[in-house]
Amino acid sequence: MFKRTSAIGADIGRFSLNLAVVSYAGEIIESLAVPLGNSQDKKCVLDKLSVGISEIRQGVAVKGINPICVGISAKGFIDHQAGVVLGPDQGITGWKNVPVARIISEVTGLPVFVGNDANLMTIAEHRFGVAKDFDNVVFVALRTGIGGGIIINGKLYRGVNNAGGEIGQMIINCDDGLSDKGIRGSFEHMASASALVRRYAELAGIPLSDKEKSPGCKEIFELSYKKDKFALKAVTENAELVGIGLANLITIFAPEIIVIGGGMAEAADSYLKMVRKSAFANSLENCRSEVRIERALLGSKAALTGAAFYSLSRLEGKSVW
């Protein structure tokens, strides 16, 4: 591929659709954000995706840039070979068994490839981010839920039915209640941003239904830096639980590096220090001796960059992903 060859990356979020034109070298040439609103259906999302792709193509055409393919990042289970979003619906009506690649390709005339968002973030960090030059990588996306991706010997591990890498669903406390996915004591239920918000509200005696009094995850971190006793306790407990989850991954995979991404990765260094302490204290010495735990480098652009690079790789015939 020529260095200036580019693709369009699209990331379908819960409330917004983000697009970018990305070069093969990982440079974001132009970006575009399209709000989705609180209530969406399949047709609306696909229509906005098609319009957004057309708009960003026109935007870069004046610069003499013509993207040659499209990569789409979506949540949930994906048949990446067929480009079908299998589900769950992610709050989008009709968002199950949707042949997104075929539909968008017919509209745009471009080859289209679809991947799971956490897997594409993993690819981006491995190719262009903090995990560059490492062959054995675990990526953990700490956000409202917890997602992840695993690279073994330089290749993304997909598992049976493309279902591998569901890091958030490993169980870290059998005594805890059921998650919204029906799994008892899952990593996601115990240690995600949603869990942090829930724990703070519990400590502070704030009903979760009281949106005006219940702060979000970012605000709780900010309060903890100011030594608010409830925030400090909630964040400290959360770091311990995140570390326990990472300890399991260290002992199972013995990776060279664990990359922490998602919104919670933007917390202060003190939080990451607590996470590392817990992870290393709860894992086997031989397994942890070489591992690094690092903050993701690409931040919110990881899914877009990964989606675009993934599509270019697939178009090029590479099978490493």
C-alpha cells in the first residue's frame, strides 16, 4: 500500500456516529461527528452512516484524497467475514443480524468491512499506539461497560464464533448480584464506570435515579482528587477490582503488555498506580515478571483508526486480523 492510501473509519456509538479519513500510516486526515440522539432504529443509523460517509468523502476530495474502502466499528458480536452485526441491539431498534457491510457497500460503491469496536481499538493500539512492536497484548476498555481484545503472537485472537475476548464477562466475585447480561459477579458489573457510579451513590446515600445529585464517572474521579471521602473510597475500591481482573489476565496469558483504554484510562496516574499494585499483588510472579500495564495512547481515536486500518488490511488480503 502507498503511504497516502486512505480509508474511512466509522465508529457507531450509543449516542453519536464518528467518522474519519485515515491514512495507511494511521494519520487522521479529516474527521466528522454525527449525533444519533437518544432513540434510534436500524434505518436511521444506516442512513446517517451513509450520509456521513458521503459528506466526509466530499470533504477530502478537495484535498485530492480518495478513500478506497470503509471500516466500521460496532459494539457487540460481529461476523467479521460477512460484515454482519449479530447483536445485541445496543439500544438500536432492529440492530440484530444486520448485513451492514453489504448495505453500506451498495450505497457507497466501496468495499466495506465491519469489526467489533474493542477488537479494532486493540488493533489500533498494536499497530500505532503504546503496544506497537509487542506480539502478545491484552487490551482492556474501561468504560460504561468493559470490553477488550487479545493479540497472541501478533495475531488477533477471535475464538469460536468470533466471540473471544469478552474480558468484561469473566467472573471476579461469585457472591455479587447478576449483571444486566445475567452473569453473576462479572468484571464489568464489578469494576466498570457504571459500577463506580453505582458504588459512589451507595456510599453517599444518593438514589441512582436522582440524576441531579448523582455524579458521573469523571466527576467522581475529580472528587477523589479533592479527597472527598466517598469518592476516594469508591475509586480505591474500583482500582483494586480492576487490578484483580487484570491479575487474572496476567496469570492466564502472561502478556508482554496490558493496555488500558476507554474513558477511565484518562484518570490520573495515581489511579493507574493503584491498578498496577493490585494486579501485580494478585498474579503469579513468573507470569507478571515481564508485563507492563500502560495507558492507551490513541484515546477516543482508537476505534476510528483501527477500523480504517483494518479495512485497508482486509482489502490488501492480510489475515493477521
